[in-house]
Amino acid sequence: MKLLLTACLALPLGIGAFPGTASGPVPGPVSVAAQAVTRGCGGHPSDFDGDGRPDLAVAAPYDDRRAGSVTVLYGSGRQDRLTQDGAEPGDAFGSALAVGDFDGDGCADLAVGVSEEFAGARVPGADGNGVVEVFHGSPGGLAWKSGLALRRPSSDRFGASLAAGDFDGDGRDELAVGAPGHRTGGAVTVYWMKGRGPEQVTQGTRWVRQAAGVTDQWGATLAAGDFDGDGRDELAVGAPADSAPLDGQGSVTVLDVKAHAARRFTQATPGIAGAAEKWDGFGAALATGDFNGDGRDDLAVGVPGEGLSANQRAMDYGDGTVDVLYGSGGGLRAAGSEAWSQRSLTGVPRYYDRFGAALAAGDFNGDGNDDLAIGVPGERAVQVVRGGRPGGLTRRGDLLVKGEGRDFGAALAAVPARGGRFRPLSAGRPLDALVAAAPDQGLVLYAPGVRGSSLRLGRLRRLTEGTGLYGYAFG
């Protein structure tokens, strides 16, 4: 569900100091059975405890000698710190987050990637096997429920990316887990599809049929969205190092997991704006939102390695661009795609800006259309582009928000704006706020949206801070 992706993390109404821990062991893959709706859970996205107020989860995968932690800030003011039972240095608990209602009880649940966990003894210099910890929401808050792991682990980095979406149309969310280090060049496993066990998909899967390279990083990024408007989500899989065919050019594959259909996009796809070049990193970041208000999700694709300055060197960080593909009755279409950069927006493209390294979609002016926030961490900035009917994103009135911290803009989220209790979207048009992190300094900053026909944000201020790459992921 796009709603759970663009608004899955929410601003607490107050920050309290009530530390707690929820943890447990990691068994093999498990399935979650349907449960009856729990009293007190109102079905609000981003509400872990069913009190009608949105909550915020903040990952710090390098906390406590890189063992990692996730801080949950509840709308009530309560604060919990989630860790692993038997956590070890280097596990990177919090390498990715995803929020969805996996058990259908009306409370939001949280999946936490632990991409550097080893099933046995740690192998010096090797990537982790990876696991995923799943915490279920309840009127008492989040509590550990289950652990997921591959049956034959290698240096997979399983859990390096996560996405929640309703891929089978049963009204409950499923969980997609990326393993970009999988021996085939990357893999994605989808859990809890109705009537199916865990389903692993790779580039070599019969219905995907792509040439695979061991360094492609297929599954390094994930995003779910209903791109054809049929009420069922598809899964976008980023492979930013895919040689398709140029080294490190990058690709995005859109999977209809239920129908077993796949389509790959690159900057060489006819109709895609921009030129394919080595080391562009197409697909390094993904975000879904309805930018043109037609009821179908659209896909923003970060290309932070794109070089716009003269004399770019291979494999250097680039100025960066973002490609946007719009949904249609037939799914995402390359025709009519857009390429955004600071050449067409407020600001000046510079070497190492990494425009497009992070993305988030949300309605920051309350007009019913999603806007696009673009991280520019090399400039310590976030660029916000306004969406609208019927044409979608427009350069008119775009914002360049400068923040503090060496890598401000490296992680982004669009969250329900602060002020009063959370209300269902059906009660009126929602208004989102921008949350942006500078994880190198552990700073998380917040700017509320402002209702109106133009695009404005309120004053940017510190929301919370921590250590260990605090703010690395919001979900």
C-alpha cells in the first residue's frame, strides 16, 4: 500500500524517556497467520500501539559497536529502544526498516533488517548472512514476533533493504526482503503471500529472465506501489550496480509477484529521460507516490552517480539526477518520464552533490497530490518538487532546504504533520511533514508542511539525535 510507504513513520507528539527493549532469537523463515482485529487497533498506518497517534522509528545500525538499535518514539511520549537478544558487534540491527500491517490486526508492525548478522561464527572481511526481525504492533506497543533468515545463507546481506506492500490483494501487507549480496548477484524474498510459502526471486528466475552479474546488487533498494491502479501492489527492485550493459549503469525491475511478470527499466530504455553512462547508479534510491493525482502510483528513481560537471572521473560521486516514471492502466511507462536535476531546479549542480541519494514522497501542502523530496547530501540540502494535477511534478515553486550536519539529506521520510491526534485519511486531506537526517552526526531534523496552493515548509528544527548513524533509515 502506497500509504504505508509514504507515511509509514510519524512524528511523536512528545518525546519521553521510557526506555525499553523487545527482542528474541532468530529461527528460520516463518509464516504469520491471519488474526482477528484487536480492540484498540484502528488500522491507522504508522500507529504501532493503536492509540490513534502516529509513531516514529529511527534506525542506528552502528550503535553499540555496530551491533545496532532502533529507537521508537511513540506519539504518547513513550520511548522504546529495540535491540537483538544476543546482539554482537557488527550485526547492524537497523540496516533497513519497513512498516506494514502484516497480521491484519489493525496495528502497524515493524520489520528490522540486520544485514551483517552471521548464522555462525563471524568471518573476518566477509559480508554478513543477514536476518530480519519482525515486531508486531499491539495496544501495548511493539513486541518481537518472529525472525526471518535464508535457509542456505551465504554473504547475502539479507535484510539490507525492505518493503511492505499488499502484493496479493488480500488486504494485508506482505514483506519483501532484499539480499543484494546473494551469490547470483542479488535476490529478493517475499513473505506471507496468500497460499504461498516464502518466494525467492532473482534475475535468473524463469519469469524475470535477466542476465546477472555477481556485483549487480539486485535488491539493494526496494519500493512497493500500485502502478496500474488495480488495487494490488507491485514491487520495484533497484540494482544500482547492474551492468546493463554498461558497468554500474544500474537498473530497476518492476515485479508483479502474484502474476509472475517482470519489466526492467534502465536509462537506455526507450522513453526514459537521460543518458546511460557507467557508474550512474540508476536505482540507488526509490520512492513511490501519486504525483499527478490520477489514483495510480508513480516511481521516482535516484541516479546519484550521474555526472553533469565536466571531467567527471569513473566511480566518483556525481552531481546526480532523479528519473520519474508515471503509472498508467498498463503499469509504469517510460514514455513521458522526466529527468530532474539542479540544472532545472533551484540550486547549482556540483561534483559530489549526490542529488537523488535519498527520496521520499508526501503531500507537503495538503492539496491531495504527492510532492517529491530529494536528498542532496553533498550539498547538505533537500530539494522539494511540487506535484499536481494533471501534469505531475513541476519546477514552479520548488524548494531548496539547507540543513545542518555533514550529510544532511542522506535519509528522508514524509510523515504525518505534527498537531493534534492522528486522523484517518478519509476524514480530510492529510498534510505531511519532512523528516531529514544527517546520520554521520546522528541528527534528525523536522520541517512541517504548510497548507496552501503553493509549496512551503515550516521552520526546520532538530527533532531528535543519537549515535551510531542515528537516522540511517526511517522505513
